[in-house]
Amino acid sequence: MLTTYEIKPDIGLGEIKFGTKMKDFMAGFGKPDEVDEIDEIDDIDEDGEMHTTLLHYWDKGFSVFFVGLSAQILAGIETDHPETNLFGKKIMGMQRNDLEKLMKSKGYSYYETEHDNNDVRLSYDVSMMDFFFRDDKLVYMNFGVLVNDDGRIETV
């Protein structure tokens, strides 16, 4: 159970920590509401496939991504929970320009923008953070770490 929805870039969300094995995660957070399995061609090694398992906890406001070839570890988190905070500020519902100012104040000044109809995504390579806005308000975000073929977090 999460007692806080504090985003810690490169570390996790509240008690959810990157690098956790799936069985350990499920022992603490229980059975997910839904599970998705994805096999993707790994950009680094096109001969191998990177296996991804998504565990969705809809009622708790988050999903977690487990990635790896030989061993899967927690590598990504997506959340739309209204109590989600980053750098001490609640961010869900925040306007885009306010989030940009918050990120810049913490040294995150470079990002890419993608538009899709009324939706906008801001992507920060540092800490692999993506923020998704609808009608100029943040509706969800995801962030993560890189994982190598052996299921270990890579440092960039």
C-alpha cells in the first residue's frame, strides 16, 4: 500500500522503488486489477526481445512496468492519482506552464513536445519523465529508468 504519492526521480513513487522484482512487488501490493504482456524489439540488440509486463492498479491510481530479458525488474511507473506530487507540489490538474516552471526551477530545462489533437506530451529525457496534458491540465504522467538485458538498472 502506498502511504505517499511522492515522485522521486530515478528512485520511484512513494514506497514503490525501481529495481524491485515482480514477485517482491506483488507480495507487498497484492494482485493487480489487470496485467498486460508486451514483447518489443530491443533498440540495443535487435536479435533479442525486451519483455515488458504491466501491472495495473486502477483503483490505486498507478500502473507499473517490469522490463528485462532474463529477469524482469520494475523500470517504469505511470500515475494519475490526484495526490501525486513532485518536488513538494501536487501536479495532477496542474497547468502546463506551471509544470514547466516547476521543472525548470529544479534544473530540468530541456524537453520535447508532442501534440495530438487537444493532448500535449512533454518529455524530459533526464529521469525519463513524460507528462500528458489535456486541455492544458496534467491528466497523468510516467517516469522510469533504463534496464539492461540482464535485468539491471543502467546508469546514464
